[in-house]
Amino acid sequence: MRYQFIKVLVLTSMSLIASVAIAIAQKKYTPIKEGDEMPSISFTFLESSQISKRPIDFKGRVTVLDVWTTSCGWCILTMPKMHDIQRKYGKEVQVILVNDAEDQAKVERLIAKRSNIPRLKISLPVVLGDSLLTKVILKHVEMPTYMVFGKDGRFVKKVFGAENVDRIVDALLHGKPIEDSISVKVQTAQKAIWQSELASGDVNGPTNIMFTPEGGSAISCHRSSIIDLYRFAYGEFFTRPRRELSFVEPMPFNRVIFESERHGNPGKHYYNKVQSDSLYSYKMTAPPNSSWLKMSGAMANDLDNWFGFESRIEKRIVKYVSLTIPDTTIFKTVDGEFSGSLDEAEICFKNFTIQQFLRNWNASLAGEKYYMGRYPIVYESEYKGRIKSMCAEGVDTIDPTAVDKAISKFGIRFQLVERPVDMLVIRDKKMLE
């Protein structure tokens, strides 16, 4: 008993001393500003599960610090882009992944989970951040946040968006001016059915459908490509007890066929980031108590008129993933709350229906997480009940064969077939004349 008391006392004292040391350090340092040099501190590198402390030489090359966490899906998604930047510029640039003060075990687990998938393997230097580095010196609000330093070792800019990092690095290396913001070109379109307008440019704002208690109805889409707008118009409507909480799940990205070459970048390629001058904002104000069926039909008609397309749902023979449950007798009635985790290297669900599984998969696509695969997924069994659990880690979710192998032991098949299936087809009107 006495030994346990002494042990607790020692650990408490050590924690208190560490807290005091951090507080003192935080008073000594301030958030880095543009033009500042990085303070002389040692960085904690994680190298093959071993820790090493050493300073970073910021001079002589462009340095990019990518601040991230394991729970930030967008941080993980854009890591391959950081690897691309490193490969593109070679020794002229050094990209370093700075974790936002998480436990070492969490970081190691993420690295290990991706180690057997070549395109996802983390090969950039990883720094374990602490409260001094990530909360004070590299103070940030959003993640991922990219801190870019010039060849002179001075802090240049805090950047959001991996594509902007590439742009700024290129400007620094080639002596070009760095733009402070992306210009927005706004063109208000003519009035169409009801009250609606289209603006071009990188316009910020939420994307949603709203039904107010007073009966008002509205659609608002921002920072959307042409295909994103059509996907929303042909999306599936879900309602909840309170109408203002209703939402639309867009048509999955990989169930769209675009048959026009008039637009340079309509957002048709899974890995092709749409440029700011190819983004649009669409708004509609509909008469009170309008249904989603009428509003979505009006939106699709607006888009066809504005862009000169015709859109429709057609049966097309394509390759798609057939999701089936060959033997439903293995499942028992389960209770409990649904939970799910889905990314490019992990599939984990608990107390779920196949509809919830598909919804999460398609939501990953709708959220621009295009690593989930190029093929449409169609559920082709009758079972509507719940499944207790399914968890597979270290699986390449872009590969249907790998997914099928991982989840078949849970009684679920994920097989690539080629048959007719409903697809959203968008094409030039003149193609039909």
C-alpha cells in the first residue's frame, strides 16, 4: 500500500513538473508570424517506432509542415498529395508530417495500417507534436493546416488546401508572386423556374436543402462542380421528424456518365481536383411546402438549360460491385446504436444495416474521398435486418477483390460484375438532335 502511494505521488509530481515546464515554455514562445524564423527547438521524430529528437534546418530549401491528426479524415486523404509534392520537387522541398499532439500509439497504428498498401504508405518524416509546437508556435484552428517556409528559413504562409500548397511551393521555387487569395468570378444567371440563380467561382457556403417550420423551401449548393450539382439534383431525399433537419444524399460519383467534352474540368475524374474557376454556386427559393420531387426536377431543368445538357436516368451495361448476402441465416437480431468507420484502409461497422453501409460508402464519395473505388455499388439481396459487426483493417478499399476477401468471412460478398444498372447520364443536347 505504501509503495502504491509513493508511486502515485511520484507520477503526480512528474506530471505537475511537466505542466509547469510547458507553461513556462509557452510564455517564452509566441505563434509564428509571416517573416519569422522558426524558433530553435528540437523536434520529436518517429522513426520505425523509435523516438529521436533533433532540430530541423529550415534554410536552403522550401519546407512544408503538414499539421494533422489521426481522426481528421481530410488530413489522411490529402497525405498522398503531400507525397506527390515531395516527389515532384525532390531535394528542393522537404515535407514533414507534424501530428497534433496525439499519443504515439495512435500514430503508429495509422502508419502500420497503411504500410502494406504501396499507394498509401507513409514515407514522409513524421514528427510527434506537443502542446508547445502545435498549440503555440504553429497555432492553428483548422486541419490539415500547412505551414510553408521559404529557402531563407522564414515563415511564408499558413495554407489551407493541398492544391494551394503546390501552387505556393512552385511560386517560391520559381520567383513568382504569391497570390493572397483565389479570385472569384461571379456571374449571375438569368432567372429560371421559380427563383434560382447560378454563380461561377470558388464561393464559400454550406450545401443543403431546407424546409422551415413556416413552410419555406430552399436549395443551396456552394463550391460545386457541374457534376456535383447534377449529383445533388438527382440525389436521394431523407426526412426526419423535424423537417428542417431533412437532407439529400447526392447520387454517388461513380454512377454518373458524362458524355461531353465542352467543359474542360466538370469534375468527372475521381482524382482530378476541380479548379476554382470551374466551381459554381446554385441557389433556389421554391414556393412554400414544395416537395423534393418538384424542387429536384426544377434544379435539374435549370442545370440543363444553363449548361446546354440533357440529363436523365438510363440503364447502362457497366461494371459495378454487386453487394450480396448469400446466407442470411447466420445473422441474428441485434440491438444497440449504429457505428461505423470507413476509409481507404479500414472497414469497421457495428449494429448496421446494408443501407447504412451503402450510405456511409456513398457519403465518402460525396465528400470527395474518391479512394473508395471507381465502381457503383448495388445491393442485390433481400435481407433488410441488421448485422452485428464487421471490421477489417489494412484492406485496400479501392480494390473490390481485396474488399470481398476481407468481408466474406462476415457473410457478405463484394463482387465485380458487368450488367445493366441505373446510371445518371449527362450529355450535350445537340448529341440528341
